[in-house]
Amino acid sequence: MTSLAATLELDAATEARLRRLATARKLPAQGLMREAIEQYVEREEANERLNEDTLAAWAAYQATGEHITGEEADAWLARLEAGEDVPPPLAHK
């Protein structure tokens, strides 16, 4: 495993909060910081994927004009919520 060594300066209040959490969880502060960074990176990667998917969907719509309406999507989601196993509505122009 490769590692990235980094120095992180925190203001006194944040450092005190971190130390209180670490003590309460019986974990080293470094472990909490690592966990926080991992969660941040995962969240931001998911946001990036969503952004890319959104841009691809927009490009496809611009190229083809195919879409489903909000009402069609709502009706489909309502059926799924009711326990029906139904396919999504077909896109149309």
C-alpha cells in the first residue's frame, strides 16, 4: 500500500473537537481524519459520476430529442413504490 504523508493544520477549536471525538470513540485522531477524508473522496467521486451521467443524458437529449415527461416518470415511480415490477417508460420525442 502506498501512502501520502500530509501535514494538516487545524484551528484550536476544531482540533479540540477532533480530540474529544477520538477519545469518545477510543480511536486515534489520525484514524478519524483518515475516515473523514475517505468519506469525502467517496462522496465527491459519486458527485462526479452523477455530473458525468447528467451531462451525457443532456447531450443525448440534445442529439435525439427523446425524453420522458415528469408525469410519466412519476407514474412509473408510483407503480414501483406500490410494489409492481414494471419497466421504465419508453422515451419519445
